Amino acid sequence: MEHPTLDNSRLGWLACAWFEKFGPKSLDRLQKYFGEHRGKEALESDLAALIKAGISENSAKDFVEWRETINPQDLADKLAQDGIDFVLPWDLLYPQAFRQSSTPPAALFWRGGTISRRPWVAVVGTRKMSAYGKRACAQIVTELAQANAGIVSGLALGIDACAHQAALDANVQTVAVLGGGLDKKSLSPSSNVPLAERILLSGGVLMSEYPPGTPSLRQHFPQRNRLIATLAQAVVVVEAGADSGSVLTAKLALDENRDVFAVPGPITSPGSVGTHELLRQGAQICTSGRDVLANASVPVMSAPERPATDEERRILDLCRTPIHVDELTRLLNSSPAVIGATCTTLEMMDALEETEPQIYQITNRGKQLLIQPFSQKS
């Protein structure tokens, strides 16, 4: 992909975005005051112009001192060295979802390709993931992937990493939003660097509002979480403690008019405290990916017309009479996640219908799919 070159204006905006005291609101004020093609003027403006643009006097003074210590081209070289792109709101690469946000990022540091046009669901949760949370996360992501939904999360330990890995295993695009720099030295946690590389190799995206060399600090997470919530049409919280950042992500999602789902958990588990509180506050219950697809404003992308696979044919054959998904799992000696995801795909193909919760029966379209391969061979 061909990305915009760093001309003098972009070099100016890059330097402004690199200054640690300029958050998205300050950058937005500068961009509105100077205009998108006048980044060089924004960088070189005097104290009075900065204040007139809406920058506080203290921040403006610090910026004037700081800019004397840097060379914008050196910053651009640092990006090139780390394979990082610089994205501004008027660029084609800038996600459309951010344009409708109440607090859109005024600049992004970016690794990877474009974010594909598909439904997007954020899946987040505790770093202290339980075995139950891991199974639930993998199952839900697999089912969402069967509907061609992409997965957004924060590359943290626990549920975030599980969501990214499940998306990769299901061959669906995943986006990681970080609260620090995207260079290898700054990627946090360092144990997830291989996961980040796998995301990039798969065609996924890493993004951050913070320049290379910025550590992932606690005060960065609220804004990082807002970006996660804004990118997706729905947010699923799998496990969360009482004061979890995932609960904050859910609340930020509500601010952005996104649907929020919570996975119920064991009442004895600390990881259930936050999710159960969200349910009490009105979050929708999520026991499968189908709950999200059925109840959220997530456009389901229809599966293409094609013959049924051998696995799908076996399920359709067993569903000639209503049958529970647990019985399908037992008879086919498979995992609940795989059976559930395949049933979701067959529902999208209008080949299967859920007559009662977790009970499926073949449709007329499904019967045609069972016959079709044989008729094609005859």
C-alpha cells in the first residue's frame, strides 16, 4: 500500500503529535486553527498564535522550548526505521468509525494494512483470565469470525490476547489498539511481541496515539479504551474485576452509542464481579457469538453461495429433526466452539434454524444443500 509522504506539512504535524503534552484535543484545535496543509506553520508558530489556537499558556511555552531540541526529519526517520506509518484524520487510511466519535484521535501511529470493511466487535476482559474465561472468549470469537466479523482488542495479557489469537486461528482480521509506542522496545507486554508480529503477518493492524518510545502508562488506557470501543459496533466483556479497565471500555462504548454485552460467569469468581455489574446496569447477556449477531447493530455479512462442506453436511443430516447443540457435539465428537460456529454459518446460509435455544433444525434450503452435491455429480 502506498502511504502519504511526509512533506513539510506532515513533518510539522508529526512533531506536534510527538509532543507528549499535546493530546487529541490540543492537536484537534491546532488542526482546525491552521488547516490540514499548514502543519509546518503550526510547528513554527509563536506563543501568541498557539494560545490563540486554544493551547494553554503552560503547554504552549513547553512546546516552544521542546521543538528547539528536535528535528522533524529525525522523527520521520525513526518511524521508517520501526516500520510505522503516520496517519492524519484526512487520510484514506484513517478509520471511518473515528470520524463519528465524540473524541476522535487527531493523529495515529500505525503498523499494518487497511482495516477491511466488515462488522467489527471489540472483545475485552481481565488480564487474570480463568480457564472458563479462555474457553468462553475463544468460542465467542470463533462464532463471530464465522459471520466474518473482525475483532478489536488491546493486546493486553489474558482475555485481550486470547481474543486476538482466536481471531487469527479463525482467519479473520484483528486490530490491536495500544496505550504506548508501536516500536518493538515499547510494545507492552513484551511477552505479546510474537502475537503482535503474528497479527501483522496475517494482515491485521496495530495502532496507537503514542509515538515510538512511549511506554504503556496507566493514564493512557482510558483514551486507548475509547478507541477500542469506537472502532467496533459492539463490545463484549468476557471477564472483568470490579475496577477493571474493561468495565470502563464498556461504559465508554455506551457513550459512543455502541451495544455492550457481558458474559455471565461463576458467582464465586472475582472475574465475574465486573461483568455481573454490567448486566445489572443493563448490558445484554452474551452466551455465544450468536447473541451479539442477533441483538446488536452488527451487520451480518452473508456467506457466499457454495456447496456445503463435509462437516456442514453431517450437521445438516443430524438436524433433520430438532437436536440440541450438545448432542451434535457428542455425536460428531467435536468441540462446542466448532459446532456452534458451524451452526452459525449454516444459519447465515439459511440452511439451519434455531427453533429453541441451542436446538437446531434443517430448513428447506438446507435440504437442497444436502441434495445438491449429488445432483451435480449425476
